[in-house]
Amino acid sequence: MDQMLKGQVAVITGASGGLGAHFAGLLARAGASVALTARRLDLVENHAGVIAGEGGRAMALKLDVADAASIGPVFDEVETALGPISILINNAGVGGEGLALDLSIDEWDRTFDVNVRGVFFAAQQAAKRMIASGVAERGDGRIVNIASIAAHTVLPGLSAYCASKASVAMLTKGLAREWARRGVAVNAICPGYIETDINADWFATEGGQKQMKSFPRRRLMEAGDLDAALMMLCGPAARAITGTVITVDDGQSLPGGG
């Protein structure tokens, strides 16, 4: 892969597996030094080891973004080890499943603590460092928030999750507007349903198959389907892209079913 991110330092939250681990490998192959963070240190250490074994520069750190006070110290560790942060992938998230009549206060709060509060304070801490280090002034500051088609599409039984991802989409625009003249580009990607270990069992059931057949292309996406959008928003092309929310969902959110 072209080393378009050579010299950049990227932090990926929620990198213990799935999209986060995939994004870390993608950015590393593009030349970035990557810091993989998640609640499960053993898992991010494994993924960082794979990246290092392939010749990349990677480190693993424990981070629960719901604990907002812990984000800054972790980012300080990244900068000490790898250099000034220039890219943040705000990927950490939880599902927030539950019918609205049954959802508890704690379940609601957990969804918003990770999916919204964590996104905001990670972006805040990253932007402060980008501005202080001169990364933003030279036009290299990139924040990419991972939202979901739930930001603009009703997913039954996921009212808390949908509300949290809609918040991420609007938060992206608000931060982009506020930091536009500071040199920090803030954008978001809204992925559709992607095949992962978490949803494999569901989509193997009759109900899951019925849902999949309702998609226009009657299939799930793969993590690699997001690569082009992510690389665009992390690289030089984002010089003139900020406040943009890009849907990459294989047409899943189109009306009318399959």
C-alpha cells in the first residue's frame, strides 16, 4: 500500500477487534504509527503484535472511553512513545440493545457514556494536542468518528443506540465548525451491517436471514468496504473535507426493502 500516512501518528479507540483492529492494520500499512486502545489490554496487545510483526510501528494501551478522565493521560503516553497525535479514529462503541419500555437508566447511561461522551472527550483531547503540537497548523489534524446508519435510520429495538449515533453525527458537524479555522478536520462514517463475530450467530438464524434478505443487495458488508472512505478522511484528501458524514452501507438504509 502507498505510504500516504508515513510520519503520522494515529490513535484508534475500541481496537480490541472488529472494525477497530481492522482500521489499525489499515493505517499501519499506509505508514502511520498506531496506538491501539481498548478495555481489554490483552486483545489490543495481540493486534499490536501482529502489526509489529508485519513491520509496522504499534503500541497497545488500556482505555475505557467511558472514563473520560483517563483519556488525556493515555493520549500523553501515546505522544511520549510515538510522537504528536495527528489522527484519531473514534471507534469505541456499545450496542445499547433493548426495547424502550424495558431499558434501564444504567443501560441508557452506558450507551451514551461510551458512544457520545467518550467520543466527545476523546476528540477534545486529541484536538488540544493537535493544536498545541503544530499538527493542526500544518493541516494534518484528522478526527474520524465511527457512527452508524442508525444515525439516520430507525433500527427496531435500538432506540438508545440510534439516538447515540445520531448524536455522534451532529457532534461531528459541531466540532468541525468550531475547529474549522484551527486546522482539525472532523468527519464521520456511518457503516451499515458488517459481518463480525458478534452478529454471525444472529444472521445465521431465520430472523437474521429474513433481515438480510430485506437489504437491497441481500448481503452483509465486509470491514474492507470502509477502507476507501477511511483513508480519504485520514489522508491529504481531507484537506478540504470537514463536517461530512459519509454513509457506506451497501444500500442497506435505502427504503423499500429487498
